[in-house]
Amino acid sequence: MKQIIESVIRGGVGLIVMLAPLLASADDVPDLQLEVQQHYDRELKDLFEHFHANPELSFVEFESAANIAKRLEAVGFEVHRGIAQTGIVALLRNGEGPLVMMRADMDALPVKELTQLPYASTVMQQNSEGDLFPVMHACGHDVHMTSLVGTARYMAAHQETWAGTLMLIAQPAEEWKVSGAEAMRAAGIWERFGTPDYALAFHVTADLEAGLLFASTGAAYSAVDSLDIIVPGIGAHGARPHRGRDTIVIASQNVLALQTIVARELSPREPGVVTVGVFNAGNKRNVIGEEARLELTVRSDSRATRTKLLAAIERIAVNIGRAGGLPDDRLPRIELKGGVPVTANDPELAARVLMAWEKRLGPAMVTTYDREGMGGEDFPFFTQAPDIPSVYFAVGGTTLARFKAFADRGESLPSHHSPLFEIEPKSSVISGVLGTVTALQAFMPQR
């Protein structure tokens, strides 16, 4: 981790100047770690268990939002409710200084919990479309909400340690087909409350030891695009294929050709994924149909790669259609079904956060971490257009004993979105608060 910081610092004198106040400042604030641990024992433990036992689906997080709003208001925040249905924007103004935003997502998943936790969810809830599901916090948003409350309490109690305006956002619908972050932006939150100078968020992860912190100096999460390729055909009898244009053959050639994009058009050092997850075509064995539909997920870690992948997919689809003899008015077409941009950390800010953590919390709490896959996040809807320098970090959530227990059985640890997903709350929540408070104080000067 030290090498990462040193390599970023070598990028220019400007960053050294930016970091100098942080490196020179005296650590004369009260014992942060002890205070947060005590606060966990007094309030946050029960709050986490309440959130976990009472999860709510996307855009119907009414009780969770009300609980958060009440607690933020009680410590002095100016709270604005009901943004994009259940979203909250809370402001604490503390003199001249930057406006810094911290976001926590609130929604749970339509998953039936199978853990043996004493506070396991048994909730059934209708989603925003009226369908009934079992509900579980199978992605750790209960940790995020609890840590947001802990952060609010500490920052409100220690206003002598920072200056500026703290903006806390409780966001709905990170897990839904409609992004809660995008909906809050569409509701005009920057126009109403100010555009942040910096933005922060974190995600608890089962893949890291509970309590450890990590911040990437590059992409924290990948861009995700969902799209369909509609492949027209010319129908015919299966015994007379020459009378038509076989949509299944043309679509199959697309499936294979699409795999050459990552293998042959991206640098070997640039990650990308093009996966065809659904292939729908045909109704009867002796009929050549009129249409096939391919449903894809596309993943990338930079804007340039995202543009290149989407352009290549369209080029391949259209030209394989031409090669298959389709007329110009019946060529394959692309239908975009939604997506999220890459969650790209600002390298200088990430280095600043890493250095603040090491100085304040000790190097033992800071780790390195290689993402296993290319999951996505809707947080970039807050940080793009306009671009806001941001850091999205990770907090470890699994005890060493739990890692060992699954390894000893030769089993994989249950992942996020699994009905067996389980987070060790104390270390995770405490480190969530510690990591957030330390990052905020690195961006907001002392009064």
C-alpha cells in the first residue's frame, strides 16, 4: 500500500502540497477508535440488528429512511426527506470550507434469509410494483446505514475538528432496475442543496477480513451495460432454408464473434467482459423464425473501454447480418436496457485517504485487495455531470474464523446476494465509521 501512495505522490508536486497539511497536522483529537467502539455498544449494535431484521425493498424503504432521518435530526442535521420517494439529504453546516458528501444505500434484496442469526429477517414485503417477496439484507446495506448514523453522531459531536458543510445522503434503490442515485439527481439535489466538492461512499465486502479498509486508486467498480441484440430473419420452412435467412444461424455467429472483442480488441491489461446470458429464438423445429434476441451484460473499467466495447458490439452485429444476407432494412439492431458508469476513484484523493487512514488508524487497518469480478454500482450518477472528485472504499466484513470454517469444509464463502450472506457487524460498522470520519476530516480543514 505504501508503494501505491509513493507512486501517486511521484506524479507531481501539486499532490505533495495538497498532502502537506495532513502530514503535518497534530493528532490532538479525542481517541476516535475508543469513542466509536463505545458508541457501537450503546446504540449502533441494536440499530444494526434492527435494520437487518427489518429490511425493505427498493423505493419502499420508508421505515429505514424515517429511522435514519430521526437520528440525524436529533444530532443537529438539517434533514430533507422524501427525495426520489424515500431518499434523504441531511446537511450540517460548520463554517467556511468544502461541501463533502457521504452516501449510504438503504435497500435490501428479494431473498429469503437462510442464516441462523438471532436477528435474521423473516420479512415479507411488496415491492414498488406490488409483487410480494421475502426480503433480506444480503448485500450489507444494513452496515452502510448504521455506519452513516455513527458518522453523523461523531461529526456532530466534534465540530471543532472540521470546517465546511457535511452532506449525508441515504439513497434508495441501489439494487433496483431504476437507479436511486440517478433518481435523486433527477430530483435536483445539487440545485437544491449545493454541488459537493468531494464525494465519499463505501461498501462492506465479505471477501475481506472484518474491520480492514481498502481504497483503490483506480476503478472501485466497473461500468455495467445491459443491452439486447435483435437479430431479424426471413422466415421459411425448415426443409427449404434457402428460401429464407436463418436468424438462429446469424445470431449464433454473433455469439461467437462477440467473444473476440475482449480477446482481440482490448489490451491484455485492460479488463472487459462481454457475456451473452440469454438466447431466445424459434417456436417450432421445422420453422425458420423471423427474429432472435440476445441479452448481454457488458463490463468495463474505463470510459474509453466502455465506448470501445459498445461500438464493437454494434459493428459486429450489423455486419454479421449483412454477411448473412439480410437486407439493409432488416439488419440487427441494439437496444440499450440501462447501465451504470464506472466507479472511478480520483487517484490523488484515494492516496490522501490511504495516508490519512495509516496516520490516524494505523497501517494494520489498511490492506490491499484485488477485485474478483466486475460488479457495478450506481454511485457514479452522483459524481458525473458534473464530475466530482470521489473515493469509494471497501470495508472488510468476514471474520478469520468464518473464512477458516468454510475453507476447512472445502466450501466457498457465501457471496453477496446469497441467502447465507453474513457480516460480522461490530468490526464492520466500527471500521465503516472510522474510515468515513478519517476521510472526511482529511478533506475538511480544522476550525
